[in-house]
Amino acid sequence: MASLTAGQSRALETTERVASCFSLVGTIFIFVTFVSSPNFRRPINRLVFYASWGNTLCNIGTLMSESPIRAGANSHLCQFQGFLIQMFVPADALWNLAMAINVYLTLFKKYNAQQLKALEWKYHLMAYGAPFVIAFVFIFVETKERGKIYGPAVLWCWLAHDWDFLRIAVCYGPAWICIVTSFAIYIMAGREIFKKRHQLRAFTNPSDDHNYAFKTTDYQVTSDFASHPLETISDAYSSPSDHRSSNPSDMSHAGYPKNVVQISAAPRPSIPHHASTEYKQQRKNRAAMEANRAAFGYTKVASLFFVSLLVTWVPSSINRVYSLIYPEAISVPYAYAAGIVLSLMGFWNSVIYITTSRAACRTLFLNLFRKLGGNGRGRLPIDGDGVRESTTRRSGRLRGCSWSDSSEELRGEGVGEAV
């Protein structure tokens, strides 16, 4: 079998290690932000967080590059690198399938965040449990004709050349099954969202034919503290023992400040029966739109994960097909492409993670800049979706419907949490 020249090997080794460093920086960012800030702990980010553990361990293997090959096929370093590559490279495709399954359950089965979280242990068994069993068994398999399963594989120690057929059976084959299945789910989701598109447009452009009024309550609190000089403020408080009265209403004021509280409420206009029925129907439609919008956001992010998976697996698969057609030859461009994209798996996951958490990342960096500038005030708290709670509630009031009403009707809140 042909081999790379010394210069090509050094260039490939440097490329793999640089790409692996990018991935490690990205996964470290994921770990730090996910653990330290609740604003990043959304279901979509949890799956990326879980996948990043496998990316980190895989990058430990790719950082070794060709050093284990030089140590020899029977060395512990080569066997360890082969185990890491075999276990955690397919795991990335399996986590993408888990994300696609969540898209299906969120959009079609109306799963909420709690229901999706209850499935995560099954995803761990699928993504890490099954590859671990295969990768661990391969350590102990050896024949006189082919030798050990783990051995030199051009880029690093993996499935040796004599065991080349296993690369399709236990890595590329399952990975492409996950990719095709995920693609089918995303097509189904896209069709469903396209059907709801006209409803979403109607929601974002509501008709002005009916204007409903809602009850508004104004609170005005006035205190007589301002009328007292500073030395007589204590007179505004009265001791229960000094003010005994037979009137029970007088006892209720004992020991409390002499404040005057005025509460006024504007009466809620009556709504005709036909208008009330139409309003209820609009409220149900609004809840459905919230659910569909949340599912669309989830699908959009998961589609980014799918695209990154294609970027990772298409070049490496082309390299694998080339090696099957020409088993005694090595394509240097294909080998370089495969080494780069497989080493960058963690980097692509971090890009998706940042994309799903743009508001949280922006707030995080603004707070850091304020702290570094010596101004600790004005911290920007946000909720889990990266939106200020007060803004969200105010938007809900402007639309004429509270968030709680929408979520109670068609579980829009549950779907929103799933994103």
C-alpha cells in the first residue's frame, strides 16, 4: 500500500492538530457557559453539551495524530487512539439523530421540555453505550491473518487496512443511516411548518376589525412621610399599647405606618357573545402559532446541526469510497479533507451552540465587559430563552393575550420550553 511522504505526513499532522485545537476551544466554551449560566441550559443546548463530551475525547485522539502510528500497531498508544476514534466519531452522528427525534416529538407529538428530558438517558445509551461496546470489544480481537483490528490507517490509528471492511459496517454505514433518517425527519417537519405558514402570517399581521378592551388596574400609593419633619418621623408609627380602641378597625392599624393607599380599577367593557366566541377562537389560534413558531425555531437549529454533519461526513466518506475503489493508493487531497473535517467536529458543534444562544452570549459578554471596566451595576438578567421577562410579558399584553392563556390552550408553553 502507498504511503505519504515525510513532508506530507508532517503537514497533515500539523493540520489535524490545529483543527483539533479549534474544536477544543469551542467545547471548552460550551462546558463553561453551560455549567455557569442557566441562560444556556435549553434542551437543544443540552444535546450539544452531551455531544461535546464525545467531541472532546475524540479530539484527544486526533491531537495525537500520527504519533501512535510511529509507536507501532501493537503499542498501547495506538490501541487507545483507535478506541477513541471508533467510539466517538460515530457518536456525533447518533447525537444528530437524537436531535432529529426531538424535532419530530416536539412538532408532531407536542412533547414538552420535561418529556424530552426524560428521554435523554435513552439517547446516552444509543450515542455512547452502543459505540462503547463495539470499540471495547475490538481491543481484544486479533487474528493471525489480519492481526489486531486497531492499527495504522493513514490519518491515525483506527481500523487497520486489513480490517478495512469494518469501517463501512461499524462507522460510515451507521452514520449515513442516521443522516438519511434525520434528513427524512427534517423534510417532514418542513412540510408541516409550510402548511402552517399562512397561519403564522395571519398571526403576525392581525386584523384590526375587532378591538377588545381589557381590565386595567391602576395603583396609587401615597405616604404622609413627606409631610413630617425628620425628627417627627417616629410619630408616624404608633404602638399597639398606646392606641387601644374598641373598634376592631382601629386595631388593624396599630404598629404600622400611616400610609394612604388608593386603588382604582377601570371597569371591563362588556363583549358581545359573538365577539367573545371569536376572541376565544383567536386565542386558540394564537396558542397554536406559538407552538408552531417554537417548533420552527427548534427545527432551524437542528438543521444547522444536520448541515454541519454533512460537512463532516461527506469529505471523509468520499475518501473512504476512494480507498475502496483504489485500495493500494492514497489521495492526498481527500486525506487532508477527511483529517480536517473530522478534527473540527467539536468546532462545528460550538458554532451551533453559539447560534442557538445568541442573546445569552451577547448578555454574557456585555456583563463581562462591565465587570472588566469596573462597573458592576446594570447587569442584564435574561431568562432561558435570552429574552427579558418584562419585555416578553409586555409583548403578550400588547397582543391582547397572556402567555399563560396561550400555553393552557394548546401547550404552546411546553413546546416553547423545548426550544
